[in-house]
Amino acid sequence: MADLIEITPEMFLLANGEGNKLDAKGKENALRQMCHSLGLNPAGVPIQFITLNGKLVPYLTRGATDQIRARAGISTEIVERTTVQGAYSVRVKVTMPDGRTDESTGAVNIEGLKGESLANALMKAETKAKRRATLSAVGLGMMDESEIPTEGNQARPQVQAPRPMLSAPAQVVAKSEPAPVKAFDPFPADAEPAKPAPARPEQLKELVRLVKALDLNGPELLKPYGAKTSGELTGSQAAEIILDLQEQEKERKAIANG
């Protein structure tokens, strides 16, 4: 019988969507257990914590999926690159050692981008596709910040209108009908949409550091998100940019160190 994996209090809080209650030591313990369970080397910083929809959740980085592919012998193949109405997408197929395959797509907005900003966006699409395909293939289909619906495009549940009353038989004297009951709509049209949380001060501070360290063009970096200043970013958008830039910073350091 396979050994059961112990669920620590920290992991229980994460599973309950209460990761914000974890202190620094609790996060460390949770990361240690996740790395152990997934067979990941923590030295590569394969897991980070990000805030999605106001909840602290673990995020498997590119470093994690690279380790998973290497350990499991998973190969990747880019099967398609397309650009449609300013959106660039990459479709990746992954193949397991036993021949099983899986596919996933990574897409980014490249409208108006050029130079280094465009190059970074193209690489980001490929990284997203490989990451999502890898996680799906090994049964870790975790949602990331790029999959959160943004304000204005969230689908509303459709409320079915009540069926009309059938006409009474001709020989029966018609009775006055009560006023129809209005169907309950949990999303009334005049309700204010939930506003995404803005970027936190520590996120903005890290963004400034990374932009300076990588010598990037700040306004060009914000353009795909429709923001003119970093203060206009949501927390999820800031987390996405930070993760991408941290990956670039690690790659540059690795190249510099030979």
C-alpha cells in the first residue's frame, strides 16, 4: 500500500483558500511539503506564492515545469504559432515516455508592441504554453493569473424566464391572474461589478527593481495591460509581470555565470 502523504495545517489552509493566514514560517513549511510531494528541488525556486482574486495561492513557475519534464522524461514540440487580431498564440504538444500526449495553448496580446517588448511577449507565449501543457499532462492543471476573468468579460449566469401560463379551457370562467413573480437575478444589470484588487506597494517596489535591473522600457512593459503607470495595474497583472521578469533575471544571471 502506498504511503499516505501527511496534510499539514499549512496545506489545509491553502486548500481552504485561507493562505493569507500563513505567516513566513507557515509559507516555508507549505513550500517544503509541496516540493517534497512533487519531487522538486527547492533551490530552483519552483513554487511561488501569488494573490489571485484576493487569495494567496501557490504558483508553479517555469522552473517547476522544467524540473517536472526532466524528471518524468516529457518531451515538448511546438505544433503551431498563430497571430489573430493582435493576439499571438503558441500551441505545444507534450509527449510522455509511455506515448501519451497532451496539448495546450499560451496566448499574449502583442498589439502595438515592438522591439524588446515584442520579443519578451513572444517568449512569454511559448513559456505559458509549455507550462500549461506540462501541468495538464501530469495532472496538475493549476489555474494561473493569466486565466482569471477580468472586469467586463466575466460571463453572467443566464436566468431562465418563467414559462407563460397555459390558457384555461373555454368552458371555465377565466380568473384574474396574480402579477407574475419576477425571476430572481443574482447578477442584476445595475449591480456594480467586483473591482479587482490593485497592485500592492511591495509588488510595485519589486517591479521598479526588476525594470532597472533588466534595463527595460517601463511604459512599453505596461502597454499590453492598458496601463500608463504601474499604479494602474491590478494585483494579478503585477504578479504576472513580476513572475515573467524574475524568470528573465534568473536566465541572465545563469548566462553571466556560464
